[in-house]
Amino acid sequence: MRCMMIASLRNILFLLLAVCWLTVPLSAQNNHSKQKSDHISSSLGQQIYVCNQGQATLSVIDVKTNKVVDNIDLQELGFSANAKPHHTVAEPDGSHWYVTLIGENRVLKFNHENELVGQAEMEVPGLITLHPTRDLLIVGRSMSAVNPPQSIGVIRRSDMKLMKEVQTFFRRPHAIASSPKGNWIYVASLAENQIFSYNLETNETNLTTLDGQTHVFVDFAISPDGERMVATAQMTGQALIFDLSNPASPTLTDTIEVGAQPWHPVFSPDGQFVYFGNKGDHTVTALDIKTPTVDATITANGIAQPHGSALSTDGQYLYISNNNRQGTYQASHSSATADPPGTITVINTETYDIEKVIEVETYATGIGTRARQ
């Protein structure tokens, strides 16, 4: 009898707890989920992922120590010496990260322990961007491909299934970014002054064409509020600022002269600055979007053919990957190949001082970290 009474009391208590949970506002439940996600994120710690295109390897840098904590040899995972890892990005909580292999026609998925957990096949993948709210990875085509498909790939991140390829209607799609507002994706051509706007939800498309000399758009960065987009132009040595008030049709508002061959840009968390390397003159530009003017041009030992850019989550440190294929930076050690090692320069965004030069393996190209939510 006593056992039956205890069981009944347990059932009543369970029902009361269930009712209490159901009466909690949905916003409070979502806050609980967000707190859980934030806890997971903070417990993992931030890492910077580097593509060493010359040696088919990946370097993993811990932000707290600014040291290389892992080197991933793609040949040990069954890929060739010509795998050519090119670009990378991580989930906002740091649980997984992704990398494109130009030479293997693959997009790989790793977990936080740097174990390969999935892959998708796609012809000459180049730059990648995460959709901010949906389970999607958007993939462009490699700059080194002579005649790549005139399309971008849409991959479901959870199972790495290539869902579809979307036609861009122009040659050599390369620069790519996803807006934090809505479902808009932006892609630019290397061969023409054209920007393709695509809405993943409605399939609405628009083509924006600019006059003048061919810019050869390398990459995009979109401000955290989704109001501005910056494009870097290899041939004209310019940064172009677009207004995205009408997301279907980016409007050019400013064109700023920067260094030779500006490469991958990244926005500061507050949206005021954009940082990028200028590959042709071994400098890094800090662009003030509010003015808009060049706030600083950084030249220092270790900046040698700068390529990719990433920021610590607090925006205090800027990480720039450097090809160093010409040996502009004299490394402290030699590589396993005839080429000089690449570098990662760690720049303090308050002072613009170089905090550290981290030597990695040859031909460091794309660099990535957690995407912003």
C-alpha cells in the first residue's frame, strides 16, 4: 500500500513539473536553450583553423595561447598530396568546422576534436559561408579553376548532403557571403563586374552590374547588422562599400583606394571596421566604415602576401594568414618542401601592433573561426 502511495505521489509530482514547464513562456525556454548553447560554446574555447594549401595540411591555433595545438595531415585521412585545402569556417558554438579541398573536389566536416565526420563532393569548391539560421553551407568555386561551373553549391551541414546547385548566370563565381538579415546570399564574378543576389527561401534572384574596369572581386564581408557589404577588388586595389537596404539589389555607395590586391575582408563585431590583407604589397588595411576612410595601413615582419582574415570573438585580435611564397618573411625553420613556411600574424586591433607571428606550413591560404550568429 505504501509503495502504491509513493508511486502515486511521484506521478502527481511529475505531472505538476510538466505543467509548470508548459506554462513557462516560449521566450524563457528559448533563453534556456541559448544559455545552454552559450555554455557549450564557452567550454569549447575558440580556435582558428588554417589551410596550408602547399602541404595538404591544416593547422589549428588556440586563441587563448596563440599556439598551434594540432596539425591535421590530410594524406593520413586518405586524401592526396594535391588536396589543396583552401577555405574554412566553423559553427558559431565551435562544435564543428568545414574546409574546402580544391584538388579533391570535396568539402569536409570536422568536429571540435578535429576528427573527420563527414564530407560532400563538389567540383572545385572555393570560399564557403554558413547560413545564419538554417542548416546550410553555401559554397563558391575556386579562383584557380580555369572554367568552373557557373553555380554555387548548397550543402546541408548536419549530414553533408549536397542539396542543390544554383546557377549564377556569370563566369567564375568566387566571392560569397550570407546576410544576417533574412535568407540572402551574395556571389560575385571574377570575370565580370557582376553580383548575384539570391534568396534561399523564395528563390528570388537579381543581377547587379557595375560599370568600368573589371574589379575581380575576391571576397565579401557583411556588417553584423546586415546593412553594409564590403567587396575587395584584386585588379583595381579598391574596397567597395554597398548599401543593402534593398537586399535584392546592393547599391554602391563608396569606393576606397587601398593596397595592391586586397584579399579576404572581415568586419569587427561592432561593425565599425573592416580588416583585410593586401597581397600585392604585404600590408593589412583597417578600414573605418563610418567615415569611410583608411584608419591604418599595417606593415610589419610576418605580413607576407596576406590572404585570409579572422577575429577573436571579442574583436581584440586579428589573425591574418600569409602565403609567404616569395620568402618575404624569413622563417625560423625550413619546411618539408622547397617552399618557405607560411605565417599567421596576430594583430592587436586597438594598437595595430603585431602581438605574435605564428609559423605554419607552406602556402597558408584560407583562415576561419566561428561564424557570427
